[in-house]
Amino acid sequence: MVSKLFNVRCDNCGAEYRINSRGEMNCPFCGSKVYLNDKDWDDYQKARDEMLVKDKMENDIVNADGDVLHKWNNELSTFIEARNGKSINIHYFYEFNRPNQTVYVGNRRVAIIYNDEATAQRAITNVDKLQYPSADIKGLSTFFPVVNLTTTLKDGRYLVVLEKAENVYPLAIFNPLDAKNTAWMVSRLENFGCLFEFNGVGMPIELEDVYINPKTHYVYLFGGWENMTDTNTKQYLKSIRTIMKDKTKLGTAPKQCIDFFDSNPADNAYTDFDNWDTVLETGFNGHNFHHFTED
């Protein structure tokens, strides 16, 4: 496993070292290596463990914040009947229809009713077959669907209920946001793009697929998985630009950001992410976190 815990610079080229599980610091650009001594390696592991514990505590606090934007104060409900005769009560605050499916978004669940079981199973299988690189320190799988319940309905449709943390909302319900907020969302979507590149798959992303935590700016991809293909045509890189340009107040965006939205994607997702990272450095003065604001 490779970690970017410390910002230690390479003496040869100035790039940041990566630390692997054997205590080697490797430069990903010029290839030079430095080996940590036993004391430094012990200190590194201790600091890493403390960081992971701290991150877990912070994530637990964030997930327990509840409805910070008060979006589901007027919660609705609907009853549907399963084929086995059981009545299922779905609580939700937002509902929308898509071709071949209906989606209900609640406090801790997302219920998707597919017109047929085959489509639902294809979506579930596509999520499950993704492979993750050993250096996936962001834990990208935590931002993808986790199935809580599946069942066939009396009318032949198929219900899939997904887990959802509190304080996570569909991006579609928000008006355009300041670029300093959406910039963080673009970064996470570009992370997803790199994962698709790693797997050699393609997947068009639509606005209704994207959910966000406004406190952390984390992005979740809960929908659209039935459309994933084994051919990587880079649709997702075009989707990122279309969705995020629509959800950004362009008057708050630096020229570099707008130019990126209007540009053609790079030949691969890794280069595209590097191009976006350059936008952050030159247009947003680096990776500076801003608290979410909504008009």
C-alpha cells in the first residue's frame, strides 16, 4: 500500500515521496528511493494510525449531524406491496422519475424501483465488480451504493434500497453553487473517473446520479450503475464538465475553471485529473477548503 501521509520532497526532482508498506519512500516521477530507519518507520506508523482514528471520529460526527439543511422536515411516505404480500412503507423527502425507474430519497435510505429485475441486478453487479488500486487511501467504495434490501414487487417491478448517511442530499435539489464549493466536488468526481480508467470501464453520469454532503463536499454516486459498460469511452469525463458547469455560479468561477468546463477531456482520466489539479492551483490558489454556502 502506498500512502501520501507526509509531504516529504524528493532531493532530485522536488516531487512528493510516496511511502509503501515496506518503509520505502519512492518518488513517482524520477524513481529515486529513500528507506526509513526503524525509529522513523515506527513514528510513521503511529502517526498514520492516529490519523485514521481521527478521520473515523470526524466522519462519525459528520454522519451523525442529521439534517443540517432541514431538507426533510416535511417527510412524505408511500406504501408499496411486495410479491410476497408484505407492505413496505417508504419514507422520503425527495422523489423523481427517470426512464424505467422511480427514486425516493430519504433520511438514511435511497429506494430505487426499477421496471425490471434484470436492470436492477446489472446495476448491483457493476458496482460489485469494480477493482480498487492498492493506493486507494480515499476509500472510494464508501461513496458508491451499499444495498440494504432487494425484493420483487407485486406489480413485477423490482425494489432496491441503498444505505445513505444522514446529511447527504441529491445535487439536483441545489441551485447553482459558488465555484469554491463545486471545485471540491469536481475533484471527487475526477477521482471516480480515475477509478473507471483503472477498471477500463465507461459510465455516463447524469445529475440525478450525484449526491453530496454539504459539510464535507463529499460526492456520492448512487445511480446510473446499470449503464456501466466494459468499453471505456470516457463518457464520465464529459459528464463531469456538463453537470458541474450547470451547478456552478460561473460568475464566481476563475477563468481556468470555466476553460476546463468548456474543454474536451484528456485522453485518459489520470491526465484529466492532473489538468483539474492545475486549475485548483492556478485558479483557486491551491486546495483550500471552504465551508458550504447556499443561497
